[in-house]
Amino acid sequence: MAFDAGMLACTLSELRRTALGARIEKVYQPERDEIVLQMRSFEGGKRLLINAGSGNPRIGFTETQKENPRNPPMFCMLLRKYLQGAKLMEISQTPFDRVAFLGFDTRDELGFACRRYLIAELMGKYSNLIFADGEKKIITALRTGDFSLDSLRQLIPGMVYTLPPAQDKDNPLTVTEERFGELFRSAPSERGCDKFIVGSFSGIAPVVAREITFRATGHVDTPLQYCFAEDVWREFSAVADRIREERFSPCLILDGERCVEYSFLPLSQYGNAARREMESAGKLLDAYFETRDRHTRVHQRAADLLRLLTNAEARIRRKLEAQRTELADCERGVEYKKYGDLITANLYRLSRGDRVAEFEDYERMREDGSFETVRVEMDGRLSPAANAQRYYKKYNKTKTAKVELTRQIALGEEELSYLYTVFEALRRAESPADLSEIRDELYRSGYASRMKNYTVPKAHKPTVMQFLTPDGMRVLCGKNNVQNEYITHKLAQKQDYWFHAKQTAGSHVLLVTEGREPTDLDFTTAAEIAAYYSKAEGANIAVDYTLAKHVKKPAGGKPGFVIYHTNWTAYVTPNGEKIAALRQGK
């Protein structure tokens, strides 16, 4: 994980500079394993986020606003009881490990001054958040456990807090050059230098180990046999000095618009083009985790929806495959009619009990002038006339089936297209309210029987995304089909312009003119938003746009389905950062 002991030292250094002496105003718990402390210091209001989840554990300032549950969990209520009004007076870290101690000066139940500790263990799947008194006795913990869960220590209220068991590794901040050389020489020569650093020293993330190796050898995975101990020690000690002296330079690595890595020091292994220097650790963590956290939360809270949609998609695909196979069989209808005609024309030659008959096919002539023969299977229990009628019935059945199967296949393909729009809406969902709207949409679209224990929520106005173009025009964008319908059929005025990515699932986007004439930049911006919030990827994405008065919903159409005939098409390449900067009321 990239949030190693060095990154923790970086964030705690930032906390010491700006938050020591800050007063805790409010405590929130937006997620099961995440705490947000709203505090006020001499530099103004700050929000300190502590995530003790197994996926993205971290601590640092945040500017991201998250929706909080209506009923706060018990852990949150207890922290509010003890910490609201308290002052943050102590910030420390265990010797180069991923455990942070936050000491708060507050008052006990009798009004006497005391100190409380919030201890954050940020160790991947072993992460935890413990609340203790001034003597480090545990008051409560996010995840408690006794010897039945942990044979090395107990985390139960009343017990004195003990640190997690130490790893059999050296502290990189105290190791000497002699000790480093000893470890270097004793390691297997074919082992990668980065693997050696991670395996020998505590608190170092693989990305930092690769960076040290790259600076020393020019490659990120050079085997020890091709490394010089002096070169590796020089770069290793330089990183250790940076941590000891608190000379941190938060760095974010981008692949296009996607954040792929981060660290407390500049990462040269990715090249300068991919690197972005960040002004603070808090902004770095926000930039890296904002999208990742949203996707994780949506995946967890929408697990039932994803399962429902995935099963529905698989069911429809199987049904369509069977129907297309049956439709292909319907092409034999002409052949069945031909068999019936041949039997009828040769009744005088046939008798009951015949199982196979061969007839001359007057439609197919050989090169020598003779006719090819056709072999027709018959039911020996029926008369020849009844066999002819049997083939005529099969012919008529294929005619009817062909019409009905064509209709059913079209309906199935339409249903599949609708499911893709819901999948896309799930990908864009940002809050529990968005998921609630998607659940309500599926319920009203006929999926009620597959949604267990679902209750219809009270009607409310959907909250759509809003943007402001550089020339000052409002742009509305839906995140799901409920919001799409609300924008297109409730909010849109005749003179407004409607946008949608061409022939793919995506958001309905409305350029609100309010009687003004949009500029070319307004049209381009709205088209870019429609392209960005769609399933389309790459450059030069086609986006249809037209006046809102030309957009209609077909009778009986699924939510979000519309038709339009008069339109223009623009080709744009959206930029995620630019669009995010234009969004209002995030």
C-alpha cells in the first residue's frame, strides 16, 4: 500500500503545523470505518479524516463533503460525547510504523481536566481505530477483539492498549550504513533490490522501494547482484533524511486523468509527464481517493442492485440466444411447405405405414436434364394426406413464430439496452440518494418481484448535477434515468438545448438558455459534459443535440428512453478535470 509510515509522517507533519491546539467542533462517521473531525484552528475550519478500512486506510485533512447517516453509529456518538469541545494537543507516531496517536485535552464526567487518545492503526486489513483514556486504557474501538480473534493482544474496553506486534524488520530511520551493508550482502543475489528493501525495513511501501532502486540503478527491479551497496545506501539514506527532517513533497502520478500512485516524495520512476506535485498531503489524498472511495462505497451499497442487474442481463442474453436459434429454424418453413406439396402431388403413390418417400424435385434440374430427388420423412401411423397436413401446419407455425420471435427479440434487445443505462447510472452514482432513485426506477420498471423487502420511498425532487459554462450558462446533467426524465420532461423549456451521446448509454444534458443565445463555447461545453457522462470512451465522441421541444418519450417506453428526429451532431473530446472544475454545488 502507498500509505506507508513515510506517508503517515508526512500527514502528521502537516497536522502539527496547522491543527495543534485546534478545537473539535463536530464528529461525523459517514462510513462504517471512517471518522471525520470538524475542527477550528487559527487557520480556520479544517476537516480531519481518519479511515480505518481495510481497502484505503489513511489519515489527513479533507475537503470532500460526504453524506452522513441519519442515525449516527454508537462509536460516533461516544466520540461526540468525549471529544466535542476538546483540543488537539498531541500528535505522534510510533517509531516508523503506521500507528498514529492523537491526544485531546478535555474534561471528564465530573468536570476535571483529562486527556483522551484516538489511536489510528493504518495497517491494511488489520486497520483499526481505538479510543482510550489518558492512561491508554481502551474505552472503545471500531473493531474490538479478544484472544479468540487475536492470540497476541486484546482490544476490549478496560484493557491497557498495546501496540501491534513488531515485525522482524529494521527501522530505516535508525539503521546504520554497516547494518545496511550486512543485510545487503546476506540477501539472495537474484532478489530484486526493491523486494530486498521492502522485506528488510519496516514501514516502506513498494513504490518507495522501487523509487530508491530506480534512483540508484536506473531501473525499478534491478537484482541485487547488479547493484552497488554504496549507491543503494546513498539513495536509501537520502529518503530517510527527508523523513527525519520533514522535507516532504507530496506527489501524485497520473495516467491520463486516472490517479495511479502517490507518495510523500517526488517519484521519478514514472517520468516527469506523469507526475504532479501537490501543495499538501490532504489535497493529495483527496485527489487520489475521491473517485476510488466513491466507487467502493457504491459497490458496497449497491451490491444487491449489481447482482439483480447482472442476473437480469444474463437471463435476457440466454433468452435472446434461444430465440435467435428458434428464428433461424423458422427459415425451414418454405421447406416444410414444399414437403407438403410433394406429398399432396404424389398421394396415389403412397400408402399408410410409409416412413420415407422420395420424390422428384421439379425445381432443381441436373446438368443431364433429369430432376434431383427429395427424401421426405413421414409418420407411418398417419395417412399420406395427414402427413401432408402435418407439414402444412409446421409451415404455418413457422410463419407465426417468425413474426412473434422478431417482436420478442426486439423487446429483449430494448430491455438489454435499458439495463445498460442502469449499469451506467450505477457507475455515476455518488450518494445513497442516487442509489435510492435507481432502486425506485427498477421497482417501477417491473423488477419489484426481484427486490426483496423494498419499500417505495416518499416522492421527492431528484437532485441533478449542475455546471456553469465559461460564458455563464447553466448546464443540467442527470446521473440516472429518473434524473434524466426529470431534466428532459419537467425542467426543460422549448428554447433550451438537449444533448446526449450518440447511440450509447449516457446522461441527458440540458443547456439552459433562459432566453439568451448560447455561444459556441456553451454548445461545446455542454457536448463535452454529455460525452464525459456516457459510456463512450476515447477521442472525438459523437454527441447529438437539438432543441428540447423536439425530444419526446415514446408511448410505453422505459424510463430515460426518448426519440428525436431533428438534430445536429458534434464531435468532442471531454476533459475530466475541466468538467469537474465547472461543476457547481459538489
